[in-house]
Amino acid sequence: MPTPNSHKLLQILTATLLLCAAALANAANDRGVFWHAEKGDREIYLLGSVHLASADFYPLRETISNAYHQSDVLVVEADVLAAESDTELQQQIMQESLYRGDRNLKDDLSSEVYAQLQKWLQKRQVPEAMFVRQRPAIAMVTMSMVEMKARGLDPSLGIDRHFLERAKKDEKTIIELEGVLSQLRMLNSLEKPDLLLQQTLEELREIESFLPQMTGAWKSGDSDALYRLIIADGLAEHPEYAPLYESIFFKRNRDMAEKIGETSEQHPSLFAIVGAGHLVGDKSVLKKLAKQGFELQQL
């Protein structure tokens, strides 16, 4: 019964990592999930994040690049570049990502699911001994990343990294909404690792069939369709998983919108990059900003 739980979790991860990237490959002609919020002399640009892309993703359409140049501050969920250069933070990330002692992923999986995982590891030529040190949710993310790379997508070309690199070069202020550790701890709080990994394996085999819906919705800027695909369908079919969506989306939306609003009081022009799933639906970051008095326009 809890299968849609992990099904939607994988969609949450892959929608912004893989599917939106594919939709934006011809970004010059796509509307995309890109919004402008304005309140008095304060303005915020909000872009749905794409963490992996391909070389033909760039250059980004002019509207997005101009918005970045016009903004005083870059706001991101997590500054991954800072994390990569911070030795102490890297150690903390490692502690959150890996099992301690002799325990490993095999201890949390049934023999059937572990056998399926072994087949996937062999197919993708991923060393088993190293992989199984990862905690379940981190393993799920790693599997998604491997599949995306197999399809020609590159994390070094991701939109978050692209703008972080530009901001550091431009000496533009960078503000985190959450941070890498916070996100890792949220992932590690997910329950039932056996079901999580089993559904991950199943969904990774079905990514191709899911692509057209997501890419079509992204290209047309259809926020309603994106909300249905990422959130609404799962909630309608299994309302008992409302607490899961509350922790992954809605609480984070409230927290991020509050911090974005507060940041805009200190820095009147912001360019914010968040996951596309946080910009759709009645409980989205956009709706929370509207309640703060911001006027919204999709660009």
C-alpha cells in the first residue's frame, strides 16, 4: 500500500533533476517555470531548478539571463559550491550520507530487493561494496543521478551550479534557504527503506514513459499539469500520505517563502532558484508570497 509514497518521492527528485532538463533543451522557445514577484520597490525572480543538463541547454533564454543581471542577490536552496570547498561541512555530509560501523544498505533491504539492486549495480557497473555504504535515501538519489548521467546529463552543467559559478565570479551575494545538511537530514528521515529502494528500481525503468508528460507541461509553462503530476495525483489516490507531502513540500514551501520575503526586505532585488515542485499548487512558494502582498507574473 505505501508504494505511491516512494513513487512520488522519486518523481520529486527526478522531475527537477532529469525531466525538466530535457524540457529545457530548447529553452529559447519554452516558457518554463519562471516567475516574477513584485511588492512596492521589491522584486523577486523565481526559477524552477534543474540540477543536471547537457551542453545544448545553454545559452539560457535572454529573459532569464537579464533577470539574473538585474538582481542584487542569488537565492538558492543550497550552495553546493560552498559545500564542496568546506572540509568540515564535507565531513558532516559524509556522516549524514553513510552508515556507521559494520551496518550497510543490505541490512535494511529484503533479499529480493537487494538482488534487484545487485542487478542494477552490475548493469551500471557501480561497485557494490562502495554503494551499499550509503543510507537508503542517499542511495536512491545516487541511482537517479547514475541514470541521468547515462542519458547524457551532467551535474556540472546544472542550472543551480551555473548561476552559483556566475554569482561567485560576479561577487554577487549568495543566500541559502536550507543548506545541504538540512536537505540530507530530511531525506534520511524517510521511512521504509525496502519499499523506497524497490520502487526506485521500478521507476527508473519507467522514466522514459514519464518524460513526455513532464516535458510537455514544463515547455508550456503549465503549472497546473506539473502540480498534478508531481503532487496532486498521489495525494488524491492516497490521502493518508498527506504528512509526507507536508514535510517534503508544504512545510518547506512556507519556510522558504518566509525567508525569501525576509531577504527581500534587506535586498530589494532577488533571483531565486528552487525546485519546480515548490512553485506549483495552492500551497506553493508563489502562493505564500502572494499572501505576503507580492504580485505575481509568469514570464
